[in-house]
Amino acid sequence: MTTDAVQEKIKEIEGRLEKVEANRSNLTLVLFSGDFDKAMAAFIIANGALAMGKEVTIFVTFWGLDVIKKPSMTGAGKNFLEKMVTMMRPKGTAHLPTSKMNFAGIGPKLFHYMMGKKNITTLQNLVDTSIEFGVKIVACQMSMDVMGIKREDLIDGIEFGGVAAFLGSSFNSTTSLFI
Amino acid sequence: MAKTTLDFKGLSCPMPIMKLAAAVKKGASGDLFEVVSDDAGFEPDIIAWAKETGHPMSKITKVGKDITVTITKK
């Protein structure tokens, strides 16, 4: 090999190494579930990664959208079925069901009480803190369309995208989780 | 080189790590952060956090439930 070829090879390997090291810093979550307990897990992991200096993307789809709805969301300007879905689903972190022991809404109240007594932070606080720390939340446009959710129905400061937005982020992450 | 004492007693996961990260972010290189936590999961958490972020960590001291450690911002 000539010196130039060796130099060229080193440059190429350095470039690849840089890419590998940069990729280490990413975490991608899919928040599919709108269950309170699963959303808690998602945002605790997201906050932990942010505290460790990582870049975090949460792709929010289907029932997960309930978590990032504005509580003030209404059925105005939606068709009949969309209005029904809007009425029947929780809006924001306060009224999410639990995946187990929901007992028609009594379960979450019990959990909130028990968590409050043990001074465990609220889901809303975890969402707010993650935004403060620069989490990237991407709402799935397709599932928003299905359920008649408009951009202004969701919390501010988020982005909108499709499967490629998730995959683009996931391919650059060492950790991707589906919750 | 400022020294800050952070009392995280009564806080649960992930708040001690979140609040420490926020404080360290605001500080300057060489600043010291003495952290006290009584969260039973704090010891493995702080070890993993320091290792991942690269901020040097002192020896951990334990008195009763309280876990104390000093972080130096790199």
C-alpha cells in the first residue's frame, strides 16, 4: 500500500468510528400504549437517558397519542365518528387507565394516591421535564388522521412524522423500545 | 471551583439523577456536587450515571439510609 492509500484508509476508518460513537448517544422509543403505567415506564426511561446526556426520540402512535393530548381538546370540526372517539378517549396524562387493575378507573386513582404518598413524581412532571431536557416527540400523522386528531389537539413543541421518521431515528440508536 | 450540596432525600427514581444532571449541566468544569439520597436504588444508578457521563465520582458513603457521593464535573 502506498502512503496515500494508508492515509485514505485511516480517514475512512476514522469517519466510520465517528459515526459509531455518535450513534451511541441515541435512544428511540415507540409509545404505542395509552396506559398510565406503560407511559410512566416510557417517560422514566426517556428522562434517565436524557440525564445521561443522550438524545432521545419518542415516536407516539395510536393509543399513545392520548398521553400527549391537550386536556382542552374538543370534538369541534370533527365528523361524527371522530367526535365519538374524541369523547371516549382520555385527554392528557391525568385520566389514563392502567394496563392491569383498572377497575373502571378506580385503579389509576389508587395508584396516584399510593405514588403520591411515596413521593414518586407524576407522569405529567416526567413529560414536562423530558421536554425541558430536549426530548424529541414525534406524533404519528397516520394514526392522528385515523382518529381525527388535529395538530392543535396535541401538546406544543412536538414534531409530526411517519414510519420513516421513526426508522431514521431508530437506525441511529443503539436502543429502541416498543412500549 | 464551587461546591454545591444537593439534598435529594425523599425523591424517587428518576428524579435524583434528573436533578443532578440539571445541576451539573449548569456548573463549570471542576465544580463539586455533593449528593445525598435515601432512595434504595440510588447507588447502582449513580455508578451507572457517572460511568456513562464520564464525570469523576468519589467513594460512596452510607449512613443509615442516606447515600452520599461527590461528583466532580469533568
